[in-house]
Amino acid sequence: MPAKSQRAATAPAGPRRTISDVAQHAGVSKATVSRFLNRRDELLTPEIARRVESSIAALGYSPSPMAQALKRGRSRLIGLVVADVANPFSVAVLRGAEKACQDAGYLLMLFNLGDEPRREREAIEALVAYQVDGLILNTLGRDEAAVAAAARSGRPVVLVDRRHRDMQADFVSLDNAGAVQLAVEHLIDAGWNDLLYVSEPVRGVSSRQEREVAFRNLVARRRGVRGGVHESTGDEADLRAAVQALHKAGRRPAILAANAVVTLRVAAAVAAQGWQFGHDFGFVGVDETEWAPLVGPGLTTVAQPTDALGRLATACLLERLQGLAVPPRQILLPGQLVARASSAAPASVVSTMKS
């Protein structure tokens, strides 16, 4: 008998069970099972409620979250589209958004573009098909069709880090101009006076454009300081040539990397020549990472408030879902300089100070 009871309590293998199966097993209507699932037990007698509960357990029935969401009119799902999860920034923002969603009782659905801008519309349409309540976009912002897809969905959207032209939405980002100013002034004050700004391709990506413009403006205003810009496409030889040219200039060269992806490329180019940060080059990189203290003498960075960006983007979205109707907001958060040995004063400056 015990063995037989154990078998009866175990859900048989086979196709996914439906509400009809539960109703048939319990000898009740589908409406009765629905009332039980929607916690309307008060409309059922204790005996019927126990029969439905027993049948659900015996069949291993699990209600479809999507079907329940459609009945409620809300899925409690938030869609997040990121340009590339290989970028530490995107991962860090994702973590912040995920924590905020959990705190609010929402689940986060991720769509990674893999740095393919043509997939932006596809990402939005896919998430909308899953009935997400709203969208957080950290994308390249180049696909006009993505803007149209977001508008058609009728769902609130929050942009993180990168703007979409013509998209009316809340925008949360690092203060890019302020972050570059922190880095440039730190290098100049330490005595580095020949600066190279290295970025991924700038065209069409608002955050990259803002950082480059800020760099050019800052260098132009400082007497005795030279500055150049190099766009890194991932071509190692091309970047090594730019680094060699900077070193050959014979002044006090320093490099500002636009993000963590570029920082790794620059570190590889410098190491390939046997040069060292803090000696042959000054260095500051935008994005604080777990490995920044471990590269060379330790890399100076401008840390982005990634956790706060993810949480704030989620908070803005939830406010919209709760009915907030105000014009699109722009929220810029400051970066924080984390000074390490890569940006220490060059030897020529230290010698002058001692003499």
C-alpha cells in the first residue's frame, strides 16, 4: 500500500499537464480550478478545494506564468537589451537592474545584441512578444526601426548610457564629460602632457561621442598639452602603431582608454613592446574592474556607478508603470577617480621636484 500511494503522488511522465487535465482528475469544472489557482478559495467548499489541490499535486500541474500574466494584465517581467555582455559595464548594470527588479517583485529578461546593431528591433519585438511590462535599453542606438518598435509596443522605455535619436524616454547615464575631465586633469596635474584618447569607433554611439568631444575640448584649453584620438577597431597592429608613435614623440605620454574593453587592448599593446604603465606611459581608463588593480603597477580608473545606474533605470521604469506622467527625464551620475600607480608622476617630473 505505501508503495502504491507513493506512485500515485508522483506525476507521470508525458506532455505538460493542462487546467483541463486537473479539472477532469478532480471531477470539477475548469472554472472551479481557475478559482482555486487565483486564490478565490472562498468560493469553493473545503472538500472541493482539497480535491483540486490533490489533483494538482498528483498530476504535477504548474500554471503557465504567461497565461496568469495575461489574466492580470501585467507579467511582472522587465526586458533588458544590452549591446554586448562581453563588456564589463553591461554586466555590472545588469546586476544592478536585476537586484532592483527582485526587490520590487519583478523578473528581468535579458537580450544580448552581441554588438550587432541590426538586432535592436528584433530584440524589442521579441521581448514584447513575451509580454514584458517595460524595456530598459543599453544598445548602440543606431537602429531607427528599433525606435518605431518601442513606440508601437506602448510600453515605457528607459535608456541607459546611450541615447536613441528621436526616442522620447527617460535617460540614465554616467556624466561622460565630467568623467573625462576627472581623468584628463588628473593626468595633466601629475605631469603627463602628451595625451592619446583611445576609443572604440565613435560614430553613432552617443556616449563615445560625448567622451571624445570632452577630451578634445579639455586638451584645447590647456597650454603646453597635446592630445590625439585613436579609434580602435580591434586591429592589434593598428593600435600598436599608435602607441609606438606616441612613445616616439619623446615627451611625457599618457593614454586615456574610453572603457574596459579598450583598456585591455591598450594593455596588450603596451606589454607587447615591453613598456610599463607609470614609467613609459601614464594611464587612466574609464570603468573600474576587478582586474584593474592587478594589471602592471595597478591601473588608475574612473569608476562608473554601474550598480546605481541599473537600479535607477529600473526605478524610473517602475514609476512609469505606476502611472507617473512627466516629460522624459535625464539623470547623469558622476564618476569616481580611483588613483593607482599607472598615473603616478613621470620620472622627469619627480626629478625636477627633487632638484
